[in-house]
Amino acid sequence: MIEVVFRYDPSAPPEVPPGSAAEAKEVLERGNQRFARLADLDVQAGERVVLPMDLRDFGVGDAMGAAPRQEPFAAVLGCADARVPIEIVFEQGCNDLFVVRVAGNVVGSECLGSLSYASHHFPSLKLILVLGHLHCGAVTAAVDSYLQPAMYLPLATNYPLQSIVNRILPAVRTAALALRRVHGLGVLSNPGYRAALVETSVVMNAAWAAYSLKHEVADREGGIEVVFAVYDLVSRYARLPLEVDPAVGSDRGLFKPPEDQAGFDELGGRVAGGAFVRSLLRG
Ligand SMILES: [Zn+2]
């Protein structure tokens, strides 16, 4: 048995929120590492994990009867996928994160408006994170319509789905070019090409969204940084999937998006040429 306990200690001093983007990034990275290690716990030994929680953020305790003030230290744009619950994978509580979730973590005008609102109204906000994830269904749909244009036909009459896929297609094209650049034209007949294209596209899609938020939201506000990462459903780490085994640790964490086309080419090359994608290409 493993117990995960939320503990509220009214005598504990209120937690000091991260005062800078670097601190906010560190808090999220540390939280994700604790979460990912849950699987290392010994079920037989009956281990217990205690997560401190401040009930004042729920309007309990000395704040009883008054709505707590909204004070997130980070905003997250994530996929709607049920396997990626944002607060849980970063071990954060109520009032810590301003979360926007949409299939494929694409930047549409409503998402942009929500994140722009957060960056204007919450002085506590220091960081914006775009979190893609491996095995993403929305990215897979975009990859399939890229590889077999006939699959795009049903989307012609399905505008809502089409608008999601359309926003992902540039990342798929960038990923396809990166795979071809690194492995040559022969990569197209590789048994694992589709899987490699999906996961490379996941990275490029998250990086594109982060780049766009940096220019559309963060740069206008000043003091807010934008980072991106890809959540690995198997290891539970937020990472840049370069290594086959995330236990290596060198590709874990949150990353700054590229600054220009050359940076995107470099990122695509690193992912397409990394051990993780090479292992997928082998099928
Ligand atoms: Zn997804």
C-alpha cells in the first residue's frame, strides 16, 4: 500500500511563493521529480508521501468566509488529455497554477486571451509553461492527415477538429524536415517513421506554442518567462525526449523555446537525431 496524504498544518508559516521565473521553474521541476518517483516507492513497505497544503487557498482557516485572492505563480498551457493532470504531475495545490487545457495544447485566440488576462492581472505570475506530451492523440491526427492527405477529407466538414489539426500541421512539417535532414530520404520507409514523426512533432508543437506565447504575452508584460517541456506518460517526467531512458536524467526539466528559425532547426535536429527517436525509427 502507498498513501499519498495532503496535510494542512495551521501552525506552519504560509509558504513563500516563488519570487522569480527561475524560482518558479525550479519549484515545478522539483515537484515533477517527486511525482515521477512515486513509482519507486515500495508498495510492500506501506510507504507514505506527505504533501503540504494550505487550506487558506480554499477559504478555510483565518480566511474563512472570504474568497481567497487568486495568486498563481505559473500559468500552464497543456493538452486536455486525461492522463496529464497538470497540478498533480507537478505536485502543486490550489491557487498555485493558472491552467489552460486544450487538445494538442494549441494556441487559439481563447487560450491566448486567458493567458494574456493572467499575465495582466496576477503580479504573482512569473512563468508560463507549455506542456505537450508523448502519444498525443491530437498530434497523431495531424501527423496522419500529413502522411495521408485523404485522411484530411473528413476534417473538411468538421471545422472544430480541423482548426486544432491546422494549428499543429506546421510543427509536423518542421518535424518531417528535421527527420529527413538527419536520417536522409530513406527514413520515410522506416518501420517506425510514423511514431518518430508523432513524437518529434509533439516537441516542435510545444516549442512553437511557447515561442508564440513568449512574443504574444510574456514580452509585453516583462519579468515573465516562457518555457516548454514534453510529459512522458511512461516515466512521468517532464522532459525533452532525447534519451531512451529518462533515468539518465540529462533531458529532464523545462526548457526555453528557440528564438529564431535556426534555433528551431537546431532543436528539430537534436530531437530527430536523439537516441529516443532513433529507437522509435527501428520500430
Ligand atoms: Zn494530447
